[in-house]
Amino acid sequence: MGVDAEVTGSELLQFIIAGLKNGSIYALVALGFTIVYASTKAINFAQGEFYMFGGMFAVFFLSGLGMPLALAALVSVITVTAVGLGFDRVAIRPRRDAGPLTLIIITIGGSMVFQSFARHAFGPDERPLPVFTAGPSIDFFGAAIERQTLWIWALTAVAVVALTILYTRTKLGRAMRACMENREAARLMGIDTNRVVTISFGLAAGLGALGGLVVTPLTQTAFNVGPSMGVKGFAAAILGGLGNPLAAVAGGITLGLLESLSIGFLSSTYKDVIALAVLLAVLVLRPEGLFSRASREKM
Amino acid sequence: MSLLAVREVTKRFGGLTAVDAVSFDTHEGQIKAIIGPNGAGKTTLFNVLTGFERPEDGTVTFDGREVVGMRPHRVVRAGVARTFQNTQLFDEMSALENALVGRFPRTRTGMFSASLRLPGTAKEERLAQEEAAKTLRLVGLGDASSVPAGDLPHGRRRLLEIARALATEPRLMLLDEPAAGLNSSETEALAEVLYRIRAEGITLLVVEHDMGLVMEVSDDIVVLNEGKKIAEGPPRLIQKDPAVIEAYLGEEEADA
């Protein structure tokens, strides 16, 4: 559906709100990519599956086991974090020194295994999750903000703030940044780099799961939603600059806005093309990403 | 008793014997230099002493414990720190944070509990901050603690690497060409720092090409050539040693 008429102010605002909503989810998934990349120099193509698991496990704990929604959400994040930790221990660690390409192929295999597992365990159907807070949308200068969107923003903000504190104020965060920059030197300083990689996978899985479960009330979820979200998150991470967590957040928000405004000003047909176009353009024109400092000349 | 005892260490790479049956001792409180023409095996020897390379033969005993077979971070924990020929800093992190990473082997609480801010960790973090700041002051970087390492000029980067190694609270420090790329006033400042480190009770083993610095600061010198030890002794004797002079003259002729 093309938009021929001029976009009004409140419509524009509505597109921006939608962009910020999707962008927050992309940011959470992109964070997962950058955190794992930082410690392994590999792209984790199972990241989209962590997103899918977040929603699917929450549905399972809620409908299958009858947990209250808040508990189901919490247990889902914890479960998926454990899946991430286990994935590293079982599949990644034994081949840790084999180089990024091998690791990437392992993660593609992991993605397939996770998807098949979800299909068999939870079935092939789309699964819903109730909104966290019921009630009508909130009117904001003529645009409507769904209450679930506020949850998405709030939880994304909490995750980003917590991650920032982790990176800048804690010993674990310093260890992670040290490994990110110079693994050999970090090892020499007595940092257990294997442990840092394991924790990275756990964190990435938890963040992906959070994104998946908080968006499910609006979109529903299914065993096969992972790969397309993986592409979006990967594009966002590349757009921001791989290896820099805060840049990944900016990349996610930017991608969400670009997509949403393209619906407003061009056509919704192009929405999914945007992520891939952005991915290609950034890789060709500015491989270090938009929001990342160009890597320094090493002495 | 010697702090570091190196006995008959041999390291081969394929057909090349990089270190050939080298033995020497380093005593507590010494500044000992290892010199030799390029390719003499100095850096390989350092790699063996710090667990980065495993020798085919020989033993390395530090404070009565065998170092051969230990992984690098274990060697650091045992009390041996090192710096690299090519500075290996964490460029995006501030000078203080670099030194704080050096505190890792000395902090008790695990990475997890420290992040959860369990009791005891706040105190330990404060102590770590103080110690890290102290090492920066010791090398003369007290004014640069919040500057990202990547923004520091070359000479100060080398000092920061020394500070980070110091933060691990070593008993023995191995410095690989600390004066490389420094101008003469920076080299003088470096000599001061080396004396200060020794005054802290830390033993130093230094690979260095700057003969002025070596002759000034070292108590004792080991000379390597083509992987073999060809001389050992105080600077005054080494300068007159015919084998040493020949090794260096031979190199100059080859260079010409």
C-alpha cells in the first residue's frame, strides 16, 4: 500500500513511535551480537533463536505450567540465559581456538537445532502472550502509544543502564572489555578468557530472550521467528559498529526508525528490504559502523 | 638462594634452535639485563619464562616452583609480570582501568560476586582503585589516570604497561625492550622508574638494546648470541669481553 497523501504531524509521530518500539527490540538483539563478537570475534547466528526462545518459553511457563505472567517472564529469561551458557560449554568451548569461521558455522548449526527443538517441543503454531498491563492506548499528541510499548522501552532502558554499569563499574565488565580489546594481554593479566566467553553467551541469550518475550504480546511468536529477527539485529549491530555495545543500541534504534519512516514515506513493501540495504551499505561504505570510533592505528 | 633459576633451557622452532641450553640465576633485588644481537633468542627466552612457550628441554624455577608447563596467567599469579616489546594495552580503557585490570590476579572475589556487589567486594574495589592509582604514580602517570590509553604518547604508553604489570604485585618483572622508541629524556625517566621499582623490592629482568641504559642500571648482564649464552657478569666486565665484542661487531659487519 503506497502512501500518496502527505503524512500529517500525528501520523509522523506514530511512525516514530513504531520505529522506536521496533528499534528497542533490535537493540536488545544487536547487543547480543556485539557482546558475543567482543569476546570471540565471531558472529553468533543463533542469536535470533534466543529471541524466539524468550517468547516461546514464556508462553510455555504461562500456559503450560500455569505460572503467573511476571514469573513466567522472569523464568524464561533465566532459562534462556542458561541455554546460552550451556551452548557455549557444549558447542563453542571445545572448538574455541578453531577461529571465527568455525565458530560461526557452529552457531548456524546451533540455530537449526534450537529451531527444530522449539518446533517439536512447542508445536508449529503461532503462540500469543497477554499484554503486561491491560488498558487502552495512551494518547500522545494525537498518536497512540500502546501500553506494551512502554514496557518495551522501560525494559530496554533498564537492560542498557544495567549493562553500562556492568561494563564501566565492575570487575567482570573490565574483564570483558579487556578481552574485547586484547585477548592475549587479558590472559596475561590473569583473566580467565574462557569464562568471559561463557558469560558473554549467557548475557547475549538473556538479552535476546528479554526482547523476544516483551514483544510477543504485540506480535505473537512461533518457532521460526528467530532468523528474520537475527538478520535485523545483525544489521543493527553492523550499523552501530560491532564490538561496541552502546553503538549497537544506537544502531538498533536507527534501524527501527529507518524502517518505520520508510513505511510512512515510501511503502510498507520495502520495510524488510531496509535492514538488508542498510547492512550492505554500511559494509561497503563504513565497515566500522556509524557510531563506533574508527579503530586506532596500533603502534 | 636465587629468585629465578634458569637451567639448560632449550627451545626449538623446527630446525632453528632459538634458545640453546641457556642457564643463569637472578637474585632478589637485582636489575639483570639480557642483551644480544637481533635474533639472539631474547624474546623467546622471555616467552619461556612466562609460560607463553614451552621449552623442549630445561627447567625454570621461580621461588622454588617449576614454571615450565604453567599457563601464563598462573605464572602471573605466582609473582612474575611482564611487558611486551610491542606495547599491549587496552586502548579504549583509561590508564587507571588498565592498571585495574592488572589487579585481577590479586583480587580474591570472583568476577560474578564482584558484579553482584556482594559484601566485601565494595571494599576490595576501593582497595584495588587505590593500589592501581599508586602504581600509576610510581611510574609518573599520576596525572593521566582518566586518559584513554590510546590517547597517550608512545613514551607514556610504555610506562603505563609497566604500571599495569606492577599492579599484579609481582616479585619479578620482565621488561621486553622498555626503552624502544623512547627519546633520551624519556629513557632517563625510565631509568628512574626502574630504580624506584627496585626500591619497592621487586627484581627486574630487562631485555634491552639501549646499551647506555643497560650499562647504567644493570647489576648483572647475560649476553646471548644465536641462542647461546656467551657471557655473564657485571657491566664493566661485559664491555671488555672479547666474545661479546665479536658478536656485536659481527652483527655490524653483517648489517653494512
